[in-house]
Amino acid sequence: MIPVDQQYAISCDPGPGPSGFLNLKAASVGHFVLLSRLGSPLISAPMDLKKGSLATAIWVLSRDWRDSKKSLGSWIAKAWISYDAHRYSSSKEAFSVELFHLCNYWRYHTEGLMCWDKDGEDKGGGSIPALFSIQFVLSQLGFTSDEILDHPLKGALAALTAYNAMRNPEAAMIDDAVIDVMNKRRRERAEKQGGNSG
């Protein structure tokens, strides 16, 4: 697992991660929200992706999350996803290679994420609490709802880990520099709110 301070450094410019030839964008909280709403197995069980869900996940993650959301119901998106799903049916090798690259990419962007473990629930049962946790922490740090959706998923998870460590330092090993960053963001937010109210 990548240490949280390194996650913070990476979250400033996380890049698309190791996606091979798939040309995927850096995963954002908006991508996570969209994939959750679609019930994508990528959220809870990436290795369970079937042909259609793999093609859909690649479509969503290969463009900005807003563009994906707008275009998902369009004929071009349906044709593209259908074409890829058919290609996977024709070639088990293509399916295996793209699944491998997508899973590596997703692992990179969700490294260290433990907040949506299923805890005995059905698959995908923990994704909504995870989303609420991420949104709550980023809102506490002063991000607006639009900024939260655009925030790199990797950075959001680093913030969530750091926030949980600040609340319960005995239960988490965390670099002091990360806590300093969190405290600085809180102070900036308090000053901003104080300036707006005066």
C-alpha cells in the first residue's frame, strides 16, 4: 500500500495510472459516482467484469466524467460499447488483456481504499457509504460539490485516510506532514468562512 503522504503527492497530478494502451483519464470522484450509479462491478469486484461491463467501464473512464455522463445514452456510445463487447466475445485474448490493464489502472487510483469493504454485504453494498464519506471529508476541507466531483479519486482517498487518522490517531499510522496539510486546509476554510460572514 502506498503511504498516505505519497498518495497526497501523487494526488496533485495523479495521471491516468498504468492503463496500458487504453488511454484512460485520471479517475475522479465523478467517475466513481457514475460507475456506482451504473452498478459497475469495477467498484466492488473488478475481476467479475463481464464483456459489457468492461466495455462500459472503459467508455466511462476514457473521457471526462461529465462527457461520459452526457453521452452514455447516445447511439454512438451504445454502438461503441456494443462493438467492444462483441470484440471481446470474438477474442478472449483481447478481453483478458483489457481487463488486466483496467484492473491495474483501477488499483492504482484506489490504492489503500478500505472504506467500502463489503463487510458481509452483497457485492457493491459498501459503495454508497464510501461515496458519502468521500463527499463529507472533501466538503469539510472546503471543496464545493462541483470541485468534489472533479477531484482526483486518488487524492480524495488520501484525504479520507488522513481525516480518519486525525480523528483516531491511535488506530492509524500516518505521516505528520499529511496531518499538517489537513490542518492547513481546515484553517484556510475557517478563514474563508470568517471573511465571508464579516
